[in-house]
Amino acid sequence: MPWQLINDDDEVRVRLKLCITFDFLMELLSYGEMLKVISPPKLKKEILKLYSNALKQYKR
């Protein structure tokens, strides 16, 4: 799996080339508020959808 890591005092950026799977999404969600998906837009949208659906559970 090709990847690139950029690490500085404020953040860690990881660039991966892979297929977006359910397990990968769950791994990302495990980082909670510490995670910010920058791209691709499809992944950002999927993470937002999962968090939005979870938030709806608490608003009921």
C-alpha cells in the first residue's frame, strides 16, 4: 500500500492509496474529534454522513 506521512508539532498527515472499506471507515471514526479528513471528497462525505446519523440518535 503506497503511503506518505508528514508529521509536525501540530498535526500528522497521512496520504494513502487504498479502497475505502467499512473497516477503514470504522478505523477513521475511532479517532473521533482528533480526525479531519481533507480528501477525497467522497470520503469526507461518507464520514460526515456517519457522524450525522450518529448525532441524530442523540437528538431523538
